[in-house]
Amino acid sequence: MNTQSPLSTDHEALMPDRRLYIGGQWVEGPSEFQVMNPANGRPVASVSHATSAEALAALDAAAAAQPGWAKLAPRARANLMHKAYRLMMEREEAFTKVMTLESGKPLTESRAEFLLSADFLLWFAEQSAHIHGSYSDSSSGDFRVVVKHQPIGPCLLITPWNFPLLMIVRKAGAALAAGCTTITKTAQETPLTGALFVEVLHDAGFPAGVVNLLHTTKSSGVSEPLLKDKRLRKVSFTGSTGVGGLLMEQGARNILNASMELGGDGPFIVLDDADIDLAAEQAIICKFRNAGQACVAANRIIVDRRVEAAFTEKFVAKVKALKVGDGMGAVDVGPMISARQRDRLGETLKQLTDAGGQLLAGGKPVAGEGYFFEPTVVRFEGRNEVMCSNELFAPIAAIFSVDGPEAALAFANESDFGLASYVFTRDLSRALTFGERLEFGMVGINRGIMADPKAPFGGTKASGIGREAGQEGIYEFMEQKYMAVTVNEALS
């Protein structure tokens, strides 16, 4: 299947191997499935379909490679990752165009994701040689306390379709730098981007079995046997809270270590002293990036009543100016990932308007091929619980007018989720007070984009467990080992 495919003739030279990657080899699966372009509903390529047999073969390979990879010197692991980074940078065109073909996001967004992902790979390459332990006296003073960190073992990495490169790099980069072998299961909508990244690791010389890649349309058929196998020591998942809970349940019998980056309900708060132009500009980015299909998107735009009219006027004007279309062209907003995701928005919009929302812009599917929906704005007079713990994941913005900062804070925290939140104010004290009192793992202050390799990414409550990236990210794939050491202090 690594030969020519009639489905992708326009971009065949950019396409990765479409087989599975197990034990250092590209191998055929028992069947294939098609990857579709959401901008036109047409096939992009066919890829191999993994079953439980291929999943367990990948675990065999990862378990066999684990001792050698863990013992490899941190600098040697870092050197491999630096080589992978250089190869990745040489293949920017393939990554950005393939990502746009299978996910629909505009090329500008694919390039931004590519560059950020490369930064993450470089970050973890540099972190691999800076894993620190400790050495100290015991409390009684009669022995030494030595603490070191060791790789947790083979890891299952389950990545989503909405950021198909960033998620695999952020997970695999940390795991590989920590000394863990990996099995990545891609999203069925976007397997090609993950395959491009694994090709980079293969070409960089990562040892056989250290990196493994599975594609499937039946996720449970791959994940469940792995989660129930005692050789697997960790699962890292990005996706819905419901699926995350199921994965934790399946791994519970083996007390499987889990990192979960789950659903979001991002409040975007505009206080009465905010820079309204800046807030409107950043709200556009925060809401409509990737057609609103992001767990950190602005889900509830909560605006102080004293500035809500001015903000809404500027925001709606910007929304109406957004250009929708195939991401391969000069557009601002691409398609929804599938017809099913687009078609559900009619009911979503009805739910919002039935709850008292006023439609200010958009509100309809875009006619023609592809899964497009108009950038849409719905305004609510006052707070409304219809959106609490209800992630839109769509190009639909909901604005809520509230009376003052206390009401804004209370409404923001009225959610089961706690991933990303945003506050716009010119007052530093207000900003820090909101930052500390918001029940969210991340707070953007006067900005709508927060991702950075140096920053710990993750949420609270139903939004997940653990952190990705930052100084903490690599330790998510390691376990502390404590050694009590008796020292004979006599010099002779």
C-alpha cells in the first residue's frame, strides 16, 4: 500500500506510507478504509485497518524494545530527536498540505500547527537530558534519601482528529524523551498526518519497536485489548470526556497510569475595562480556529453589560467578514470534519434559540460540496444555563451579557469542565484575581491562544488528569523511585 494510490494523484508525492508501523516495519493490515477530504467529501487515500491482532503485535514490539530504549543514554535519545526535528522541518510542505487535505483546516492553520509541533519536538529533545532527581539526608540523619525518575514503560497514545500533528508530537515527544516505547492510535479521520510523523522518526533511526502506529475505524477493537494487557503501563488520551472515562475504566483492573485531556467549556470573559478591539480580535481566533473544533475554543463569550453592545457590534462585523471554503485556498474557516458533525448543528442552533438566543449572523449549512457551516453568532440577554457543560465544537459563537465581574466569574465557573478560560481586562489585579479564582487549568489573560512548549497544558474537573508539555510533561511518563541508602561515614 506504500505504492501509488489512485485516490490522491494530485498530492501523491506528499503522501506517507499508508500501512501500519509495527516493530520497525511498515506492514499491511487485514483490510483498508478510506480517508475523506471534508472540503469536498471525496477520498484522499486508503490506509490499512488494524485489528486486535495488530494491536497486540505492536505491544509485543514495544515491550521487547522497552528495556533497551530505557537504558539508552538520555543524550543519545536527544540526538535522535534532534535528527527527527531536522527531517521534520525539511518536510513542511508535505505535513501542511496532507493535514489540510484530511482535516479541512486552512493551510495557514496547518502551517501554524506544524511549526508549533516542531517546537514541541525540539523542546522534548532538550528536556530528555534534564531529568532531575534528588539526594538528601533522611529525617533521622542516619541514612540517605535518593530519588530518581525512571521510564514508566510501554505507552498507548490515542490522538484526536482536530490537531492530528500537535497531539502526536506532544504525547510521543514526551514519552520518547522519557525513555518509553509508544503505540500511537490515530483518529480514523486523520491517519495520514500521524503516518508522516512516524516516517520522520523511522528515517531518523529510532530503534525497531520503540515507535508503533495503528490506524482503525474500530477504536475499541484496538484499545481495549491493549488496556487489559499488563505489559502496557500508560495511556495518554485526547478526546471526549465520555470516551476518556471508558478508557480509564478499562484500564482500572491493571491500575494503568492515565493522562487525560478531555472536553472543554471555555469561558471568554470581557470585563468593562477591557480593550474591546483586542477582545473582539482574539475572540475570533479563539472561537473560529479550526472551525470551532477545538477543546480550548471560546464556548461561552461572557461580556460585561456596560461594554457588551460595543463588543458584539465589532465581533459580529468580523464574523460576517470571515471567508469560508476549502482550506487549500485563501480562507479563514474550513469545513466541519464530517457530514454527521455538520448536520447536528441544526439541532444545536434550535436548542440555543429555543433557550432565548438571538441569531445575529450565520445559522445555515453552506450550499455545495463539503461539510461547511456558516460562522454563526447567537446572543443571550443575561446568563443562560443552556451552554453550561455543553461543548459546541462548532463555528457557533454564543455571547452572554452579564452584570459585573462577580456575575461573570460565577457564570464562568458554572460548568463541569475546567480546561481553558480567558479574561480580558486592563487591570492587573483583576486579571490575577480572576486567574486564581477561575476553576480551570489554564487562563489566557488578554490573549486567545495559549499553547507553548514551555507551558503545562491540561485541565481540572471533567476536563482531564495530568499535564502535557512544560517542565512537567516529561514526568507524566516517568515514575519516581526512592532508594534508602545506608552510608558508612567512617573514613577508614
